[in-house]
Amino acid sequence: RLYGPKKETGMLLPNFIDVDVFTPQTPPEAISFVTVARYTKQKNLLNLVKAFSEISYPLTIIGEGELKPEVEKFKAEKNLSNVSLLPRMNNE
């Protein structure tokens, strides 16, 4: 089943960026990604780590949950040095 606006009620106009006008100001090697989340089925953090196994950008995941061992196992099997798994942090 496809989701989205019905043709008779609207039209989808995707956003775009004119790359001739807007260029990144940050060098790619300075970019990193961080997420704070529970390791649950709904968050699908294993899929996120799998995506980062194919690129070199750093990823840091902060959190705990029942699926964390599965993510840790995948990280170890793929020897992912660009992925860091940190424990839940206190609000201090």
C-alpha cells in the first residue's frame, strides 16, 4: 500500500537546495552523528549501525535497553571503529 497525499486533494512539491548557492561550510571529516535512545525494536538502532558500517562518519549512541547486546555483537563482528556505544548518562 502506498501512503502520501491523494492526487485529488493536493500535490507533493519536494524541497530542494540550490547547491550553487548553498555549499557546506563544515568539512566532511568534522561531521559526526549522536543519538540518545533506548535499544528497543521501535528505535531500530541495529539498522542505524548497519547503515554506518558502510560509511566512515562517526556515530555515537547513548542509551540502554534489551537490544543493546545485539548491537554490540554486530559492532564487534564488523569491527566498527566509527561507532561508539555509551551507557545511559545521568542528568547531571
